Amino acid sequence: MGIWIYDDKNNPQNSIMKSMILIILGLAFSLNSYSQDKLLTIERGVNEYYADTLYNQIDLHYLNSSDSVLVLWIEKEYVDSLSNSQKIKNHFFTRKGDSSLMQMIWDGNVECFVPGLFDNFMKIIKPKDRFTVSILKTGKVNSELIRSIEKHIVIVKANDIKGLQIDDSINMFNYKGNNVILLTEWMK
């Protein structure tokens, strides 16, 4: 009795089937990797209304779709050319007035805190939480304006900010609301 092994290397259907399986596996892997890297889901909306003149409200809804805690803040000037570590250093560790934001967070004697929008504002966005940045502008709005406004908004993983502990002690420095409203004139 003999064993018969079928090996049809020259069958074109066989190689097509192997190629299809590799393509499907590659797509599944890349889609899975993409969904794990995605920190945010961003929804944009624009609403027009008249009150003696045309106004537009641009709403940028940020939903934390990751398992990481995120920190959002708003810069007065564009910082998109800086690395995340430079943005973090500038916002948390650079002195603005008497102290830096991180020095205030570490100081156990701070009794009250009212954030300055461009100096020491921060919003902690926990997984599955949402935060909205609304911008009011007179006149028409286009997609280029929305993109330029988004360059003022910085969002990083809380773990990337060395020395920042997300616990009850940080609550005083975390902006309490679920949205903030800006005027376009405030940004350069």
C-alpha cells in the first residue's frame, strides 16, 4: 500500500487562493492596528445664525476612543511644527508668571485655581468621554479656517506628561465643563 501526495504547484487557482488569503490577513491586521492607534473621534459642525450680523459657531467634538487618558489644551499660536514633547514642555513646564502649571499641580498649598485659557488651561478626557471646543466667528466659515483653528488645539496621552498623576489631586486643575467657547479674535 502506498501513500499518494497531491502537489499541484503549477495550478494557477492554488496561487490565486494563497494570494487572496494573504491579502485578507494583511488587511485584517492593518485594520486592527489602525483601530488600536486611533486616540480620538473628531466630529465637526458649523451652525449659522443672525443677530444683527452673520455669526457662525464651529463645534469640534473630541471623543476619546482609546483606552488611554488624554489631555487637551489650547495654544494661542500655532504649535503644529513642534513635537509632542516640546508642546508638553512649553505648556506644563515653562514658567508663566510666578510658576509653571506643573509647579502649581505639584504644590499642595494651592487653594483655588481659575485657568487662564492660553496659559494653564487643560481638560482631562477619560476613555469614552467627550469634550467640545466651540468657536464663534462673525462672517463666513470655510474648511481652511477650521483646519487653522484645529492647529491651536493640542491633545496628548496623559502618560506622555512626566510627573502628571491622574488622581483626585488633579481635579482642581482639570477644567470642569464639557465644552469651552472661544472667539476667533483671541487666536493669532
